[in-house]
Amino acid sequence: MSALVDQFGFDPVDAGALADSWRFERAKPVYCIALDRAGLLEGLAAAQREVELPHGSWRH
């Protein structure tokens, strides 16, 4: 499936197990932000479960 997504010009990223899905929820570093593959992986790694970004900061 990732090969098909790649053909459309996107960089598929395995964001981990369902238990780690909190890493891309609202108020986390990668929520609704256009990032390249490296930026997405960096943001997912930087996410902290109990730390939220300021409300609305993901809208930039």
C-alpha cells in the first residue's frame, strides 16, 4: 500500500502502533501541520503524552 501512496507523491510514514496514536492527536507537535517525512518523524519522537501545545498553535 505504501508504494501506491508513494506513486501519488506522498511519503508514507509508519507512525507506530495504535497505542502510540496519541502522538498525532490535537495539541501535539505534528497535528495538522504539513511536514516532510523527516519533520514528521522528528515531531512524533518529540511528542510527550502529558504535554500539549498552546491551543490553536497547530493552525499556523
